[in-house]
Amino acid sequence: MNQGVTVKQKKEFVRWYLKRYQMKRRECNWILTYLLTHDELMNNVHFVEESHYCPRAMVMSVTESAGVPFRFYKGNLMTADAEKSFHDLRLNPNEDMYIQLNFPETNAIEYLSALEENPHRPKYLDVDQRDTQLVNELIEHLMNQQEDAAYNRMIDEALDTGNKERFLELTNQMVAL
């Protein structure tokens, strides 16, 4: 994710987004269009994931999304009233505003070029490299156990049926692992 997204990149993304999607609430279109015409506001807008952790944020969803149509967060308050958020945006142009957009193409290059790291997201939600390594080791261990159990079942079956060739073949394969 980007740290220093320019106003130009944000505007290009918003134009792409508005051409491509229909919002669940028309007020969302108005807000995004308003941002396009106000560089000083757009400079303080940050497109992030999980904006509900931010002190001042909006969540907007397109019709194809299962997300809430609109939410505005400021401090401990939350509202679905888009007009209140618009007034807050106009009255506090120098405050950071974090916007989360819920739409299907979150891996689109246009979106990724405007997406920023959410500085308010709790660190305990992050997966670090040590956790990833532990999970990979656990998966590998479980897969080895499963493979050993499968060989043991086939060896037992060869013994039960008296199939000496199959028994020798399987034990040799198991030793090679």
C-alpha cells in the first residue's frame, strides 16, 4: 500500500470509480464529486481499508457490495446521515478524512494506486512474519502427519491381504520420505 498518494492519483481513482460503479446512496456520488473539485480537501483524504478504526471516516458501498450503504464516524459517534458528514467535511477541510469504499474490484490497479496504509488500524490485527512462519510450519507438519497416516493404512492393508510386494514397495517409499 502507498504512503504518499498524490492528489492527482486520488482524483484519477475517484473518476475511474464514479464512471464504473453505482453507489447505494446518491449522496456518496455527491461527496466524491465534491472532493474532485477541491484539491485542499482531497489532500487530506485517505483511501483505506477498515476505516471504522479512524477518528474521522466514511464508509461508502456500491450496489454490488454487501457492505453498508453509508456510514460516517467521528470520534465515538457514528451516523448514516450523509449530509452531516458533508457538512463536517466542508467545515473541517484541514482534518484528515479516511474513506473506505466497498466494491468488488479491490485488486484493481486504479484502487491500489490510491490505497493507503491505515495508520489507526490496531497492530494486533497485523500478521507478522513470525506468525506466518509458524502457520506454514504447522501446515507442513500436519500434511506430513496425514501422508504418514495414509502410508500406514496402505501398509496395514498390504499386510492384511498378504501382498508382500506392495508391502515392500510402500515401506521403501516411506523410508525415502
